[in-house]
Amino acid sequence: MNWSRFFRSVGSVFLAIPDSYATVLFSDSVCLGLMLLTITLLSPVVGLSGLFSLIVAILAVRILGFEHWESKSGITAFNSLLTGMMVGYYYPMQIISSAPINYLCFLLLVSLLTLLLYLFSSYLFHQLFRLPSMSLSFSIVAILLWYYFARKGYLSNYPFDKILLFSPAPKLPEFWRLFFISLGSIFFTPEVTAGILVSLALLIITRIGFGLALLGWTLNFILMRLMGVQPGSGVFYSGFNAILIMYTVAGIYLLPSKSSILIGLLATGIGFLFTVLFNVVYYHYNAFTGLYTPLLVPVFAFPFNIAVLLVIFSLRLRLKVSKPIMNDYGVFNPELALQTYQERFKRFSHLGIPQFAIPLNGLWTITQGNNGMYTHKLDWAYAWDFEMLNSEKRSYDKEDNNLNDYFSYGKPVLASAAGYVVKISDGILDNPIGQVNTKDNWGNYVCLSHSYGLYSFYAHLKQSSIRIKVGDYVQKGDCIAQLGNSGRSSVPHLHFQVQLGIEPGSPTRLSHLINYKLVKEDKTYEFIGSGIPKEGDTISALVAEPHLQSILALQQHSEQQLQIKRGKKQSTEFWKVNLDLLGNFTIKSTKHTELGFSVYDGIYNSLSLKGNRKSALAAFALLISRLPYLEQQEIYLTDEPALSVIISPALRHIVLFFSPLFPLFSACAHSKVKTNSEVIEIESDISYRILGIRYRNRTGKVTIEKYKGLTALELKKKNKTLLQAETF
């Protein structure tokens, strides 16, 4: 027997237990899971019943041969956990104590039924709707069991026949008493004490989540009062559904913001309506009292599931992605999701707007932009016309009306993104200068298919210049044709647009051009990571440097030793570049600092910073938040550094808590990058603002020797030097 493998398997099962408890609140925090497990044991019968059902489900998943991550996580088993707690809550204690083996067998069957139903519903929802099935399987099984218990007279008079280990029942106003009861009811422990402990656990893990839960309950409480619903035995059903709806919609599936909060409040109101409609009076025989008594039929988590799924499905139907922003980043903590969005997505994209590279090399002028005055109107508004002009803003060399005299004519046209060739036209004659072909409006063209139903369209191409055929797959930057003057074109130019169909003339889609240089009035270059060039702008694509990581000496296992001077204190700092199994690069410092970074498309980006923020590595991340590489050129850029780089963890928690309502804190880095044959110099000015008011700034300079790495670094506050570093 392989004992090592056995103990690893047992260990992974134990790790899956707290994951399942945390998953009930859409978290992956082991700490939260352990706290919730402890809270459920306040009622031993409920807690142990849930734990037993959970272990059965986890082992069943392993036996069925599911992938390791699925069996380790709590996603597949948390429904069985909830069902087990439900059985423990409603099943009479007298029967449990008299026939414990029968009870355990019943729990085993119920747990497996819930698990199989979850696996089926999860597959079905994902294939049909791209939605999670959440806790629908638990709700279905729980309602069926409740009717079985009611018909057999097996309904328990909880809490009178269940022992609570600790329940001081503090005196609280009705609002707070019902709030805590509703929180505890999520884990079938509708007690004030349990609710207080759940709220404390939630508050430790996510302050935004707690605030949303409280807001959801507040709306539910108001609706209860308006509709005359009196607190009773079943009041917590609307309460915990409201809490879960608000928390899940506005904090988990959507990034917390003012718009997501409004959507969450709407979903909470819908959930309350479902609860009222489903929660009808049902008379059942109580075996312990011998009376037929009215009882509100438990709806369990049905209103929560229906309201959340309706809202999320509706938002996924949007053609134009806007606020509220869907949380598609695999992070299920509201604060961490906001931080991840700011560090890795907001800086590099805009609310899901498609991004495409400039389909040309060299300097080009936008002669007609989005919503242009001539032909870029209505469904065809989002397009650009590119022409190559000289310093005198002329598009030709001589005035003899020869196509070859135009700078644009015959220039290579490049694929703006990877995709399949779906439609081409290559037999239209190029027009003489000043003439147009209105019959074949688009002239020679290429249409490429990309993800999410998007197509890039290149028109007015040179006759017989298309180098590809339908069905070919092209990479970004591949030459697909030459620029011409065919179709409705009086002078050589490229018409480029992103559209929603294959056919020429399909409606266009708002999109951004990425990673280009904008020529300013003073002839300097400004780097634009993602934007919409305007009519009259002269731009040029940033030619990606494939060896940038080597140039910066940031390959895996690269090492550097620095001499640090901070005031009168001197020390040494050692850096080493690491690569994890997920392909993430980090720089680790002996000063207990770790910097995540990426190098892509000729651009270096500082991502997240962990640990000591007074190290040279932290200063490096601050001064170089972004670095585009241009050989023998000077370029200016503006960036919003990652929150983890610019503020401490304590302040970051405060900023993230208020960020859904208003921007409490912001920072902006202005940098100048100068590159020569041997050295890269970066000068940066970072300004900090609170509520839009500037309160401090940091300046500095970084020098990097090509293929050797950092050579010198200086960070200043006004005229005072805070830190100096040199390699040795």
C-alpha cells in the first residue's frame, strides 16, 4: 500500500470540508469555512448531520473519478452539506436517538441524491445558459423532504427538541434580532448567537460583503413592514434569501459599484416577491402535539436561486458591455475582485470593449474617424480611414495623379487580431485618382472572424494583392493584403472596422485600438495602451519587441544584488525572478517583498505587490508601473499604478470598501522613457489624490542596462531623497 498517496488523499478530503462551508457564502477562504463549521456545531444535531452528508458527498465525488480540483473544492459538495443540515433541523430528535443507524443511512441516501442532482443540473445549466446551478439541487431535495416529513408527521418542533450548546439570547431591537436570525438560518441555526458569529466571520473576510448583506436585509425588513408581514416562525426565509441575493448579485457575480448595488436591490425585491408567492399556508399533523397546525411552507433557497439566475442571465445578453461589470475573473471575494479588476483589467481594457491592433506599420493619419462627417454614420459609425501623409500633410509625392505616387498605395495591410478568413473580394480594379466605384462600394476586402461574434473588416484593398484564402487562420500582425484604391475610394486609403456580421456593410461595433504611439503637437510620442484615435491624429503601432524580458534581465532565475541607501542607513537587497506553475512571473526580494509582473507585446507591466513596501523592489514597482519599449526613441506615458503598489494594506481595505460608492483614493503616474543603444532610462512622477484633491507626489529615476538589469534607482519626495539603490 502506498501510504504517502493514502495520506495525501485523506488530507485533501479534510481540506475540502472547510472549502464546502465557505462555498455556501461564495468564498474560497479556508478560514471562513472553519469558522462556519464551528458555528453549525452550536446545534450538534444540525452541525453533525451536515458534516456527515458533506463527507459522504466528497468521498462519492472521489469514487466517481472527478478531477482533483473538483473533488478538493467545495463546489460539488456544498449542496449535500445544506441538505444534511436541513434534515438535522427538521427530523425529530426522538427518532434520531432511537434509530441512529437508520438516520445515518437516510442521510447517506439524501446526500447522494443531492450530489447527483447537482452534477446533472450543473452540466445542464452550463451547456444551455452558461450559468451556475448554485443551490437549486439542495432547494429541490429540501422541499421534497419537507413534504415527506409533513405527510408522515415527522416535523420537528425546533428548537425545543434540539440542544444548543451556547445560546444566551441577548436582548436586541427587532431589526437586529431578525437580521441575526436570518444570517444563522443560512446554516439552519436560526438563533441570534449563531447569526452574530456568522456576521463576525463575514466581516473578517469581506467588509463589502457584510455591508451588502446588511443592505439586503434592510430592504427586506422595509418590505415586510409595508406588506404587513409579521415576524413568525417562517420569517427568516425571506430574510436569508434577501441577504444572499444582495450579497451574491452585487458582490460576487457583479463587481461592487453603485450600478451593481441598484441591480442587487432590484433582485432582492424580486426575491421577496417570490418568497411571498411561494410561502403559502399549509396545514400538517404534528405528531408531538396531536394537532393540525398551520405552517409556512419553506421555500428554502428557491427565491435566491431564481432571482440571481434571472438577473445574471439577463445581463449576459447585453451586446454592449457596460456597467455593472460582470465578475468574470475567478475571484469570489468582493475586495479582491475589485483589486484584481483594477490591477489586471481596468488598466489594460475598458469594460469589455473589443481591442484590436493597428492594421498597418509606420506613421498613419486618421482622415475619417468614428462618427466621421462623410460616410461613418449610424450603423457604420465605428470605423477608421488611414492615410499616410508627409510633414506637409500631403498624401502624395507628385501631382501627376499616379497611384504609385501616393505614400499609402501598396503598403502592407496586417491582421489586427488572430482569426479565420471568412470572406474576401479580390477582383475589383483600383480607381484612378479622383474617381470612385459606387457599384462595388467596398472594393477588394478581407473579413476575419474572431471570438464573441466579432469580425474585423479591411476595405479598398489593392487588386490581386490578397495573400490569403477563405478558411485560412492568420495570426495578429500577419500580412494579408496591400492597401489600394478600389471601390468607393477616390484616393488610396484603408477603411478598417470591427463589425457584427460577415457581409460587407454589417453594423459596426465600438472598439479600441491598442498599443500605439500618438504624435503630439510638439512632435513627441505618447504611448496609448487602449483608445479611440480621433480624426486628424497621427499614430503608429508599437512594434512588439519579442526579447523584451531578456533585455530587462527578467528571465526565470535571473538574480541581482543591490546596495541600498535610505538616509544614513545602508543595506543590501537580493532579487530573484521566479515562475510558478500557472505561468506567473514574480520578483522576490530578501526584504520580504514580492512583485508580480507581466511582459507582453513589447510592454512590461507591474501587477501586484506583496510584503514590505519600504524595499527597493517596492520603489521599482512604483516608478515603473508600465514600460513600453522603443529602440532609440523617447516616449511619454500615463498609467494608474496597481493599488497594492501605491498604498498600504490597511489603507487599501478602506479604499476598496468605499470604492463601490465613490473614488476615495487615486494615483496617476507620468513617465518618460528614453532608450539608447545600451541603456533604458525611466523618469516618473506619481501624484496621489484623496477625493480628487492632490496631497502628495513621488518622483524618481530608474536606469536599466540592457541584458544586465537594474543599475541605479532613486526615489524622491520633493527634493528629499528617500531611497537610492545601485547594483554591484
